[in-house]
Amino acid sequence: MKKLIIKLSKPLFLLALIIGTGSLSAQESAVEIIRKMEDRMQGNSSIIEMTMTTVRPRYSREVSLKSWSKGDDYALILITAPARDKGTAYLKRGNEIWNYVPNIDRMIKLPPSMMSQSWMGSDFSNDDLVRESSNISDYNHRILRSERYEGRDCWVIELIPRPESSIVFGKVIMWIAKDLYVQMKIENYDEDDVLVSTLYFKNIKKMGGRTIPTRIEMIPHDRRGQKTILEYKAAQFDIPIEDSFFSVQNLKNVR
């Protein structure tokens, strides 16, 4: 399972390097656009309740979850339903990723090799949900063009993974609405420039005092009849959360 970019959002880091023949101002503009989008979707902290529906040709499966995040380094995801998965939790604290499995009462530290694997059997990866990679520091960026999409004027921005990053995609193309600074669509390409998957950001409305997409659909292009849908049910932004909340000790007790 390959890494994607969603913003259920997280890390903001360094200014991107100049690539291709673009000017410095263009590179700064691309990074600033993405930075503003990140802030719109995440803020300094957030608490989000959502459902994830995994659709397959012969069945579909829904999972309810709650996520907490703070800044670049802290994220916690708790499964709240169905009963068989309830209490399963994931924690990002700095560069460490932990998983608590209540059925066996076991805490597992995830190695980097597992970050690209499927999360809960969905089309998202472990990295997508806890966001180990960064839209800012792990890519070089440039604005390709302006384009009308779904009734909104958008910047179309190309992100190329830096050689030192662990991202497996060869290229990512992102559509960001100019009026709202929200993501509208993302295309992920492999090293041979073949389209691997597309994310669609829909149902843009006000939630938690911000206007954001509240439905995200991820469609892999090599698996017909398959997709995963994230739907926001409630959201709070910029609320106080102590760093101590994001501890391994709290992972099995969070509710």
C-alpha cells in the first residue's frame, strides 16, 4: 500500500527547494499555498470524529473513529466501532508510531517498513492516518497552472518527493481551491508516471468554525470496484490538548 496525501493533516516544516526552471517566488508561493491549506484543515490542534467505509466488489465495512492531533509531532486515533475493533488505537509521538491492540492487550511499535501497509484493511496506509511524512519538508514543489475544477478556481501544484524521503510515489499532483485554500483533488503517480490513485475532497461545508471538505474518497486505479470513504461527523480546532495526552501510557486508556 502506497503513501498518500490527505489532510486529516499534520506536519509543516521547511521551505521547499527550487526545482526545474521555476522561479524562487513560484516555489515560495507553492509552499505557502500548501502551508495555508494545512492550517485550514488542521489548525494548531484538532479533535475529529469520523467514519471510514471500505468498499469492495462483494462487501463494504464501516469503522467509526476519533482522532486527536497537535502540531507536527502528535496524533492519536481511537477506533470506537464496531465492537470487535473498539479500543484499538494508534499513536504518533515524534518519529515513533505505536499501536495498541485491546484483544491481546498488547502495545506494538510500528517499524518504518509497516508505514506503507494497509490501515485496517482500507485503501489508506498507516502513514496516511498518522502522517509520518510531510507535505512540506518531504517534497519539492511547483505551481503547474490554474484550472477550474468542480466550479472553483484552483492552483494545480506538483509535488516531487525528495531523494532522501521514504515516499514511494514518483509524483503527486494537488488541486487547491483559491478561495478557500482547501484540497479538491489529489493524483498519485508511480515512478513510471502511471496514475496509481486519486483522492476526491467533497461536501465542503462549515464544521468546527472552518469551511472544509467533510468527505474524502480514495480510489485506487488498479482495483476496479474498490474505494475507501472518510466522512467527518464532528470537528473541533485549536482547542487545548496537553502533550501528555499523547503518551504510550494513555494509548490503552483513551476514550
